[in-house]
Amino acid sequence: MLAPEIIVRGLITAKFLVSQLIKFTIPLLILFYVTSGIASLPKNSGKLLGKTVGLAYLSTLGAGIIAFLVAKSLFPILLSGAGELPEAETVLTPFLSLQIPPIMNIMTALTVAFIFGLGISNTSAEQLRKVSDQGRDIIELFLNKVMIPALPFYIAGVFADMTVKGTVFATLQTFSLVLLAVIAMHWFWLSFQFITTGVALKKSPLKILRTMMPAYFTAVGTMSSAATVPVTLQQTKRNGVSNSIANFVVPLCANIHMSGSVISIASVAVAVIIMTGAGPVPSLLEALPFIAMLGCHNGGCTGRTRRSRNGFCRSTRFNAGFYRRNDRTANRTPLSPR
């Protein structure tokens, strides 16, 4: 270990505490931002909500299908000489394990935000609109003054934890080509989305994408959509998106637009099937229920979709076990999709 253990445990402690704050804050962020965003839209904004959810799901489904087809075609060649999956050598615990449970889960926050946001928009309930706007302002202040400055410590803790476990280099050696292929597919899908957006808005896709780069690198460093929301929101507004649309869409799509997650999960699931010899990789028709379910229940779907081929489901259960084994404290690994 290059750094003294006390420093590494300090970084792991910071990562743990920031992670707890993120988990506590995200439902509140969704509740106030989405409520305020929907409430600030014109009446009958349910159509905008429906279009947003539909477009997000179609994008997620399309990304998953492309990732599965690429992985099925490419990974048998890339993984022909792959080795064993590594075990963690050392696990350090934080100095302080302070649990900060959120006051509600994400789906509850989304549901409440939809109900009250649409209700405020249609009934012009000014007192509730004022409460949602003031709650949004308080959360925004907390994000800018506490969460965003704390993210570098969180990222440092993630990498310190992976390094001390001794699995990061062995994992990358085994999965390096898979990881590169997943990143390439991420960039392909990002390019498609930003080029389409640029053409529709008659703006330079490169300029829009360059503005969003801080959010991208925050996502890569934290491996968490939730932790990236504050930066994404900030950069989205810098791209000229109105406050009402940004406050509504960004927290919402951080939880329903899971194209990056589906690309990662579908690709790594195929890789695990090949590496463990669990059986032949299923056809697209057999895997489609799995991919479709990922798009609508991403957070808990891995290993639970029973309608797709049994071998494919068994491989995803192994995949989830691999994530947990290699990162019991952070619940994420370098290949974790979010």
C-alpha cells in the first residue's frame, strides 16, 4: 500500500459519509425539483411528462439492443483467453459508519412529485407552488455548498478503496477489452443523442457535448447517476435549457433514462456467460424481455427477470454477485453501470 492506512481509511470514511448524504438527498432533490419543474409548466403538462418518459424508455431500449448485439458478436473473440475473476485481498472499513436513511425511496419521491406537480399546474395552488420552489432553492443551496465540493473526496475514496482491495488491476486485466468496448458503445450512443439534439436545435453538437463533459467525468469517477445529478443540472442550464425544463427533466431522467446502465449490464452479462461457460449466449428474441425489463426497473432487475432464457438470468445473478463480492462497502465496482 503506497499511502498510510489511516489516510486510506480517512478517504473511505469520506466516501461512505458522502454516499450516505447522496442517498438521503436524492429523494428530496427529485421531490422538490420535479414538483417545481412540473408545476412551473403550463396546464396539461402531462403530455410533456408522457413524452419525456416515452422517449427515455425508447432510448434505453435501443441502447440495450445495440449493446447486446455488439457484445454477442464481438465478445466471443475478445474473451477467448480471459482468466479467472479476482477476489478482494484487503477490505478496510470506514472510521465512522453513520447511517443516514432517506425519508422516502426514489419511486415514492417520483410518484409524489408527479401527483403534486401535475396537481399544482392544473389547480394553480400558489401556496404549494411556493413550498416546492423554496424547497428546490434550499436543496440547490445544499448541493452547491456541500455536495459538489465533497464529490472530489468521494471519488478519491472510491479509487482508494478499489486500490487497497487489490482487485482493480486484476479486474481490468480480465475485463479491459470488455470495458473499452462498453465505453465505446457509451460514446456511440452519446454521439447519436447529441448529434440528433444539435440538428434539432440547430446548434453545434460538439459545443453542447463539451459543456456536458464535467457531468460525464463526474459520472465516470463516482459511478453513480445520483451523485452526478447536481453537476448535470448545472451544465444543462449552461447549455441554454430553461430552468423549469432542466429542473423537471434532469432529476427525472437520472432515474428513468438508463441507456448507459443498460449498455453496461447487457454487455457484462454476455461477457460473464462466455467466461463462465454457462451456456450459449441467447438470441436477441430470448434476451429482449431481460433488456426491456432493465429499461423499466433498472435498479433491481439484474438477476430477477424470469421470462428470459434461464441461462441468461443465471449469468446476471452471477454478475450481481461479482459486483457485491468485489465491493461490499461501496456497492459499486469499475464496471458497475451507474
